[in-house]
Amino acid sequence: MPVSGMFEAVVDGDAEQVKAGQAIVLPAGKVRRITAVGGPAVALVAMAAGGMAMLPGSQDKVPLPWAR
């Protein structure tokens, strides 16, 4: 959920913009990219403890520092 600024979320090629005060739920198992739009932005992220990420084209799981 953006606290300030705006983000573009791309999930499996479909783009959506979300701004401060709005929320977006990103489905598990889908390729997704989040980018700040128009300048700095801050967001709150909620996920299960121990969450991992995978980069497109890789089977390696990367630990996320904020999910520890």
C-alpha cells in the first residue's frame, strides 16, 4: 500500500497504477514488477515471514530482508 507517491504494478504484463491511500494485492506465483512513478515513493508491504522471491528465468529463491 503506497504511503506516498505512486507506483506502477505490472503482473503478467498487465499494468496498474496505485497511489497513496490505495492498495493492491499481488497474486502469488505470477511474474510481477513494482516501480515508483514520477519520483520517490514509500509503501507498506505485508507478507508471510520468511517470504522469498524468484527472478524471471531463474529457479533460485532470494530471501527478502523485510520478510525476516
